[in-house]
Amino acid sequence: MALGFGEPLAPELDSSSMLSVRIDRWLCAARIYKSRTIAQRACEAGDVRINGAKVRPSHVLRIGDEVRAEPPRGTMLLRVLGLADRRQSPPRARELYEDHSPPAPPRDERVGARLSGSGRPTKSERRQLDRLRGGF
């Protein structure tokens, strides 16, 4: 069959006709991770689960699956509503999933958070201490 001028070499699949997509590609398209490489590493480390099972980066994702991911911003529980294999704009990326994530902990209760007034003094506090002690 001869291809006419301007005909595509292969039919393109849009996101509505996709039946499945690799989990690492979807995590990047949905903007859960910043890049596909980071999504692959998260899958290999066991930070991504589909329907409760740890998965490899090549695992196939389908609409209706439940995804649990541990990106740097905290645990995310997602139900897949749409599929895409290319990075989407933020509004379109939010349409790919339904977010069931627990709310973020209050800022004071985070691990490693420093209470105000503890630790090293600021430069202005140090100068005030020096004046109080009779220094320079």
C-alpha cells in the first residue's frame, strides 16, 4: 500500500483510545514525579504500588487501578481515571486521577521541624547577645 503525501506512517493513539500504559510513564504524565527516570527509580525502590502490590516500572496500568506512591511531598493514594504516556499540563494531569491522599500533617508535627527559638541564634540575635555581654 502506497502512502499518500501527508498520511501518517502509523496511526496515533490518543489518550481516550489507550487501554493500558506503563506505570512509570503514567506517573510522569500525571505529574506525580518530575521525570520518568525518577518514577522508574521509585518503582524499583518499592515506593509505588498498584492495587496493593509492589510493581516494576514496566507494569501495565489500566483505568480503575488504585495507585499508592511515595513522592517527596508525601503519600499519595490515587484512582486512575485516564491514561496518558506523555507529560501533561497541570490541569490535564489532574484529570487523569482521583486523589484520595490523606491530608498533610500540620507543619509543627513534621519530623525534623525546628521549633522557633531553638538552635543557633540569627545574626541579629547574636549581635544583641554580644551587646548584652559587653562585647564589641
